[in-house]
Amino acid sequence: MNLFDTHFHLDLYPDPRAVVQEAERTQTYVVAVTNTPSVFQATQQLINSSRFVRPALGLHPELAVERHRELPLFQQLLAQTRYVGEVGLDFVSSDKQERLLQERVFAQILEWSHQAGSKILTIHSRRAEKEVVAAIGAEFKGTAILHWYSGSLAVVEQALANGLYFSINPAMTRSKRFADLLRLIPADRLLTETDGPFVQIGQRAAAPADVAQVVAALAASWQKTPTEVRQLLFTNLRRLLIEPG
Ligand SMILES: [Zn+2]
């Protein structure tokens, strides 16, 4: 069963084409997120006719102030891909104006994605987990994946009630909260990611095939074989690709 990485920053690697070739060779499915609409088209070209790598259209919350004028471009490009990300909210900044602008940008992206239907979103929620889950709501027409979730367990419950998914990366499996998250999140709501190059494996930036580390950690904690975990996770991916959400 194929491995997959639902959150990977292809355009931030020194040799993205080599990463695409490696994904082809290892048959690892990759959602290549982008941080601004203006880099989406360049990323599309890098990916070219890959069978395994898909480009996602994004507008990173930490770039909302600088790049919110690219929203019309976002709207224009949305029909070209089923994948949206990296989008969301980041409340590390306590600046009120900035938070408001981030919320406006994210609400707009959610609205367009909802209208389009069946989009798959990979979402950043650092220090704004509650706000992100509330903004998505329970009626969203599409799939919302909370990437690198680091919020409270109470918000996890709300997210699950709203039908959201969680993508787990190798760094998360090394954190103290990993066991708590796994107790709460059912296996059929889990996906794998690396968030490379932000996640490091030793001294190097993570590659998509490093999701094998997440598979190994899940196998250890569920007392299953890695093959069984790969099958289970792939079933989740297939379900969200088939269902309109
Ligand atoms: Zn990211």
C-alpha cells in the first residue's frame, strides 16, 4: 500500500524536481502545499505530469498581511486543483488588526472552497485551534485536515464532531502529547504528513517517504504491523478522495 504525505512544501527545496522523481520512484503520494497563490503556477510546472505529486493552492496565515491582495488570484486559480493549503490562522501574533485580516482571508477561502465543493484543505491552526474549528463549522462541503495540530484536547473533540481529519508528522510522534492525541482521535480520521522542510529528520529536511516514521509510531502504539497501518491509512485517503465530503 502506498505511503502518502498530505502536507509538504515542495517549492522550498533546493532541487524540487529531484524530490518529485523520488516520490515517483517510491510511489509516495504528495500534496505539495504552497504559501501564496503566486507560487502555485510555478509549483504546477515543477510537478508537471507526476502521477504521485499534486499541487495545492494556498495563502499562509503568516503571509496574510503581506499577500492578501492575491486573494483574487486565489479565486481565479481554485478551479485548477482539488487541493487547498497551506491556509488557516496563526495567532502567535497578538496584533488585533493582523488577526482580523487573517480571519477575513481564511473565511473567504473557506467560502469559495465550500461553494466549489469536494476540495481537500490542509490547515494551519497554531494558537488559533478553536477559531479555526469554529470557522470551518459542521456544514463544510469538502474535507478539512488539521495539519500539525498542537491545541487542546477539548478542541480535538469539537473538530471530530465536525468531521475533520488530522495529519500526523514525524515531529508530532516524538512529542509528549502524541499518546493523548491517539487516544482521542479514531484511526479512520488520521492521515500522514511531513511538513518538510520544517520537520527535520536528524540533520536533513524531511522527505515525503519519511511518513514511514509516522506509520512505525502508529504501528507500535496500536500493536499492529506497519503493513496493516499503511493499509488502514490508505483506506482513509481513498475515502476522502472518493467522497465529496
Ligand atoms: Zn506547512
